[in-house]
Amino acid sequence: MNAKFLLDTNIIIYSFDDTAPEKQAIALELIERAVKTEDGCISAQVIQETLFALTSKFKHLITASDLLNYLETVLESLYHPLPAMPLYRDVLSIRERWKFGFYDALIIAAALALECDRLYTEDFQHGQRIEGLSIVNPFL
């Protein structure tokens, strides 16, 4: 696996949010780097959460045809499938050891399973290390 970093859903959503131009610029740069270098990835969870957010909370930001195009050109190119059962075992272990909620443990487990060394997100403590994975808040 060439992926070195995983992008959390909030990074993808900020790329659409022109009410936060500084965060939008950083998010767009991270996504562009992930696509161009193939060093970045996303999990199925990120795709699901992104599609949900863009079709409900942010439905005014993108048309259905543009969303389909984004899914096919950006999200699909960053997606790396993982076997579900081993991932869920890891989620339970991470929950127990680190006391994360289920969905937080799921994103961390995906990053670890994809052999990422960084998880870009604003949802966790910046600088925290979890089994070789560094949490990076790119907006600080």
C-alpha cells in the first residue's frame, strides 16, 4: 500500500465550504496532493459520510450530477477497500484501549489498516499518536 495519509470526512467537506475560505484552501490542497501523488486515501466511511453531508446538510453546494462526477473522479480515486471483519476486530480493540467512540475508532482502524502514518482531521487531539499513526489537524 502506497498510502501514507488518510483524509477524514471533515477535510472533504471543508473543500466545499466557502464560508471558511482558509480551511477550504487547506482542504483543497490536501485533496489535490492525495490525488496527484497517490499518497493519500479515504475509507468507505469517509465516502458514506461525505455523500450524506453533501446530499443533506450541504445540498445547496453541489448538484446531483456534479456530486456523481466528484464521486467518480475524486472519491473513487482515493478509496482503498478494506476487509470488513478484520477491520471491525481492530475497531473493538481500539475502542477498548483508547476509549474512542465507535465511528472514531473506525476511522483510526482504517488508517492503521491502510498503513497510513498520518490521519488528517480536526476531530481528534492534534499530535496524538496511536500505534504509529499521527493525528494531524491541518487547520491549526
